[in-house]
Amino acid sequence: MRRDRFLLAVTLTTVLAADVYFVLLPRLRAWYHLSRNGCTCQGVNVSIEYRGQTFQKWTSGNNATSEQESKLERLFSHPLYNIRLPELAPDERLLEEEELMGYYRRKVTRWERQQKLYVEAAAASNISIPEQPVTFDPNASWLKFHLGINRYALYSRDDRSIDRLLHDMQSANIISAVVKPSGHHLKLALKLQDFGKAMFKPMRQERHEETPEDFFYFVDFQRHNAEIASFHLDRVLDFRRVPPVVGRLINVTGEILYTTHSDDLRSVFFTSPANNTCFFAKCLYVCKTEYAVCGHPDLLEGSMSAYLPGLSIAPRISIPNPWIRSYTFTGREEWEVNPAYCDTIKGLYPYSSGNRLLNIIDMTIFDFLTGNMDRHHYEIFTKFGDEGFLLHLDNARGFGRHSHDEMSILAPLTQCCIIKRSTLLRLRLLARPEYRLSDVMRESLGRDSLMPILTEPHLQALDRRLGRVLKTVGRCVKKLGEAQVVVTDFVASSGATERGDEGQSG
């Protein structure tokens, strides 16, 4: 009898200690640092030891010392990055504030009702679970991000809520975790305490590991650091078509296992022989125990990508890429064997007029710089119609091989020989020493808590690939003439044009 009481006391003490360590303590730390520092999103808040390295919270401040001028700030102050767009008409914004707030207030009410039922059901089964209260804030950074989406881009160049959003995704409490349905890789949809959502892709490879030469692009691992680096590159190129992404260390026990309501997700957690907490997911291909992801022992790094507005209020359509690759071991697509393939595409709607084909070229250049061969589809918001921009989603298969430049990715550019003037001017600017692409990317990525995001060989590969893009454009101009190759998509000031063209012939 006495022994049973002792075992019961030990069990209760263990459970209480686990709750304090994994649930209460992280929240107290977050509350302490938030109340101490406020939500200024400046400076460093928390340092975390992980795998022998110290990681710090996101800082939106400038990492350059006073002795070293920030190339990134100088780039963003250049006239090419400060071209004034026309004043937005009401129908050029994706969402109306009143509609968005009403939609999410209803979702919060539904969530709270479901939470109450879940807690009551657990109590009836003598199971103690922590409550996950929602703090819905109409001024939350993720709501500001959604309201800022317009027909030109996902966010404006001077949208300060984006840095706030990166900070919040990295530090906000996680109140729910579910497996995102996927045919290939493990990814989680995480709900944050302010009711924002983020897609978590866990670390699969070390930074220095390259994709083996014998791997096909459609069986390659997804890389969390590629998602982070792609967001920064997209912003440096001034496309602003990748949703904000930030790195985060997740406690897989306290922030996933203890928060999920999914029996399927809880059932795939296990402890490895190295005493690390691991889990996998149920999907068609690489979601077995041998492909599990593991903490060290509980901490796991990954990328947090901001969700776009729900499809019910902001419908999107997915369109096959005209230069889609064959997803078989032996097949080849028409563009791979027909050099005049672009002439056929130019005769098809919606590529026969407007900006759609030019936007495809932008996406092509972006993918070539990252080395992403897996762009089988692209998405657009239906509200903006054929003139809307293309979303550059799902970039985790980029930055796999720094030692190889996959020239076939540039097929749309080499076959069509057209490019936006604004894109070309920015590319020429980033090839100049004072704005070198690798330098501004290194500085931008240095603001993420999981730095270094890219190894030096990957950063140097960006400069090399940029040079190849400019040489490709140069050959097109030599063959067809600049008037036919370079398409004016804005009216630039003479100062912007001169500074962008200076020192580069393409």
C-alpha cells in the first residue's frame, strides 16, 4: 500500500514537472520578455542553446556596424526600389477590412466553442489538458499582412508590419498543431495564440549537405533554410510574391505533442535510441519512421511561413506551369525538345497578351537563382484576374546544389527572349560591387535567428547565376534588339534608369 502511494506520488510529480517545464515555463518566459521589451520588434530578446550553437530571437534592426555601411539599406533606398505606384483603387485591394474582421471573429468563436467541448470531453475521461486561450487582436501583424495584399504584390516595400509578423511567428505561443495534408513531406499547420497561422517545415538536412547528383528533383528532400532564403531573395529582388518566412526553434514535446488535438499526430511520436523525441506523419511517400524528424532532444529547427487568407474569402487558382517538367524517370516535355516552344505559348491565352508571360519570366529567374527545378504549378488570386501577380509558393527544393547551375530552368527566358525592364534594371544593380547580391543576401539573412541560413558557397552561387542571367539577356538583345527583348512595365525617372543601367551592359 505504501509502495503504491509512493509510485502515485512520483507519477503525479513527474506529470506536474513536465507541465511546468514544457507548458508553463515557456509562456512565463515569453510573457517576461514581451513585458520587459514591449513589441518594438527591435534588438535581441532571447538566446537559446541548441546543438552547440546559440540562437537569438528575430531582430529587425540593422546588423551592420557603424563602421560598415549597410548595403541592404543602400539598396532599398535606391530609386529603383522607390518607384511610386498609382494610388490603389478599392477593387485593387484583395480584402476589405470589415469583411476580414467579421470572418475571423466568427472563426475565433467557433474555435473557442470547440476548445470548450474538447476540454470537457477530456475531463470526463479523467485526462488533464492545458487550455489554449486565444487572444484575437484586430491589430495583429498577420491581419495587417492580409489587409496589405494588393494587385501588385503581397506587401508594400515600406510595410513595417512584415518585420512584426516575422517576430511574432518566431516567438508567439503555439496553441494547435495539425499535419498539413501532403503527398511527399512532413509539414505542420501551427496556430498561434493571436489566431495567426504558420506552416512549419522541419529541418531535414544540414546546411553544408548538397543534393546528391543522382537524385531526381521530384524525390529531393525539402529544406527549411531554402524557404527562409527564398523569402529574403524575393524581397531583395523586389518581387514581394513569397509570403513572409522566418526560422524558429520548436520544442516538439511542449509545442506540438502537448498542443495537438490530433490522435493521428500524437500516435507517431516516439523516442529514438539516442533518447531524442521524434515524430513522422502519414503520407504517400517519405513519411515513414525512417524519415522521421527528431529534436535534440526536444528542440527542432524549421521554417515558419505565414499563411495567406483563407480560400473562402480570397480564392486562388492553381495553374500548370507551361514549362512544367516530366515527373517520370524517362519522359520529356515538348519545351525540352522544341526550341520554338515559346512561339506556341505566345499564341495561347492568357500568355498572348498582358503581363502573364513576363511574370513567368520573373518566376523563372527567381527559380534559377535558387536552383529550384520543382515549379510544376503557380497560383494567382482570382480577384485580380489575368493581370494579377504570380505567387512564388513552396520553395523548399531550392538551394540544393551550389556547385551546379541548372540552365534548363532558364528555358522560358532563353526561348522567349523577353524580360521586364524593371526586373532587368534591378538585376544589373545587384551585379554591381556596391550592391552585390551575395552581400545584401548575407546581410538580410543575418537577421534571422537560425543564421547562417545559407553557406558561403550558396551565396557565391547567387552571384555566378546572376551573371548567367544577364549574359542570357545580353545574347537575346544581340540577336533581336533591345526594343523587342526589354519590355517597359513602368515609367522610371531618368535618375533611376541611369543608375540602374550604369556599369552593366547585360
